[in-house]
Amino acid sequence: MTATVVLIGLAAGTYGLKAAAPLLLSGRTLPPAVARLAALLPAALLAALALVSTVTRDGVAVIDARLVGLAAAAIALVARAPFIVVVIVAAAATALARALA
Amino acid sequence: MAVAPFGVAFGIAAADAGLATWQASAFSLFVFAGSAQFAAVQVLGGGGSALAAIAAGLLLNLRSLAFGVSMSTALVGPWWKRAAWSQLMIDESTAIGSAQTEHQWRRYGYLCAGLSIFATWNLTTFVGAAALSSGGDVVTTWGIDATIPAAFLALLWPRLADAGQRRTALVGGMAALALVPVTPPGVPILASTIGVLAGGRRREPARA
């Protein structure tokens, strides 16, 4: 139920952001402060999502082998690995850490 | 960003968060914004409120407004065409469209990229969600739960080349971590937006 509410709310809101300029504001420009905010927000949110999803499970703080996976992903990214390699390395490192623990 | 593996990763994340396969597919059809879908599903799966999940997704997607502004001069036509084309407004379609010089080719590039990614994204979301929904202990045994933070890190990575983005990510990430033990789920993610205060102003090009 909650998932469906999020689906409808996010779909409507996202479409509004996508379509605002093509439908209503053609030829206008964004105020520089809004443009700057839009450019910076993903960095803050994605960093938070990466870290919080590593150290929580079902909303509760849990430190486990996923930390090893995140570290392995970072190493893969430094090595310029493509996305698919990054996630597979993270999963493999986590699985290995659990098998050894 | 390779679309197919990212689509599979989203499907897996959605199933891991407790969404039905049809719900995962509906996100990809109707929201069609990779990182925002990922964020919303993650907040939801962590026990965050619907409002927190929607807000996290929309804050990530504020950039769609900027994409729309940069594409709007090329997306000309009757309102219903502009309305349909707008659904394809994502990073890749805007990047490819904007790389062309003439309006007609900007629109063509935008539509080709948008449609091919829309098809791939939806197909692979379904594959990921359906594959995981049939599983049981595979999530922890195979470390599939670690693919979610890894996917967020991979999305973040290219942004870290810029110093302002790095400061934003550092402050936002640390603020969120600090709040995990003391706030309801979802709140730390939204609170990370404080990080933009550390981003500073984009340096103006020097004037002669």
C-alpha cells in the first residue's frame, strides 16, 4: 500500500519536474541558485544513501560484511571498472566475508 | 552509466525492499528516473514514511527541471507531443540531445536515446525484480544486499571529480550517518541535503 502511494506521488512529482519547461516555460532559464541546488543535491543524497544503506537493515543500525562490499566497490571504482563489475565485486566481497566469518 | 545492469540492480533493490514485481515495473514505467527510483525504494525498504521516500526521490530529480530548460527549445510541437516526450527526460537523453547543434537533431538524439533506454530500463527492471522475488536466502548468501550501496556509490562517483560536489557529498553523508541512531528511518537521507551548504558557489569564469 505504502509502495503504491510512493509510486503515484513520485511519478506525478517527477513528471511535473520533467515537463515543466517543455510544456510551460519554454525559452526561460532557471535562477542560478536553483540550478546550483539541483546540481549539488544528488551528491549529498547519493552519499547518504550509499552510507546509510551500508550500515542499516530495515531501518536499524547494523554493521556487517556489507562494509567490506562497499570498500571493494570503491576500489573497483578507483580502478575505473564499469558499473556491472562494481556491483558484482561488491556482492562477491560481501559473500566471501560472510563465508569466512 | 550502463543501463541494463543498473536496471537489474533496481529490480533487485525493489524486490529486496518488499515491492511486488508489478510495483517495481510500474516505478520504471511511470517514474522513469533511475537514481530517484532507487532512492525512494531504499527509503521505503528501510521503513521510512511514504512522504520521506517521495521527498528523497524528488530532491534527486530536481535536476530534471534543469534538463527540461536545456531541451525545451528543441522540443517544439503540439502540447501533447511535448507532454509525451517529457517522460523521456533523463540524464542520458538530455546529454545526447544537447550534444547536437541543430534543434531537429537535438530532438532526434534526445528521443532515440530516451526510447532505447526506456525499453532497456523497463525490461531489465522486470528481470531483476522477478529473479529476486523467487529467491530466499540468496540475498545475504550471495551478498546481493551489498549491490545496493555499491550502486549508489557508483552513481555518486563521477560527481566526485568536482571539489564542491566532494564537499557536499562528505558533509551530506556524515550528517546522515550521525542521524541514523537517533531519527526515524528516512530522515537521515533527507537531512543530508544540508551538505549543499558546503558546496559553495560555482566559480565564475574570470572576466577580462
